[in-house]
Amino acid sequence: MERLLRATINSWRGLLAATRSEEAFRLELIALVLAIPVAFLLAEQAWKRLALIAVVAFVLVVELLNTAIEKLADRVNLAIDPQIGRVKDMGSAAVGLALLIAAMAWLLALAERIGLI
């Protein structure tokens, strides 16, 4: 039980650190807060609501991983290094793909709601 408590505290600290230091994370967090009520307006079935909220949460997860990679890379080497630059670019690409997946899910739900499909 103590281990679970420590893990929860560490997770909370990580979320706070990302919120304080990363503007992209803050914007995506706002998107999640807005997505929750909008998902209830857009989707009638519970699983679709969950999917819409989950894809936005997925963006947050990928953003956290990208931020961790960037912070670690900066800690390892502050000099400009092409290999570290590529690693950071890959993390950024992962965020971009997560955003694309989320956008496609929300556009599909919107299209369904307004009767286009």
C-alpha cells in the first residue's frame, strides 16, 4: 500500500511539473477539460464518449513522454547534437501523430452527429 501511495505522489509531482513548465501540456490539459462535457453533447453512446475523451488523454500521455525525453536529452548534453535533435524530433512527431488521431476521432464524431455519415 505504501508503494502505491509513493507512486501516486510521484505521478502527481510529474503532472504538476509538466503543468508548470510546459505550455503545450497546459493547452492540452485545457482541451481535455473542455472535451469532457463536449463529448457528452457530441456522442450518444457511452463508449463513444469514452473514446473521445480517451484520445485527448492519449495526447497528454504522449506529451508527457515527449517532455520527459526532451528534459532528459537536455540533461545529458546541452550542446547541439544532431542525434539528440533527431530524438527530440521523433518525440515531437509522436505528439503530432497523437494530435492527428484525436482530431480525426473528433471530426468523425462531429460528422456523425450532424448527419454527414
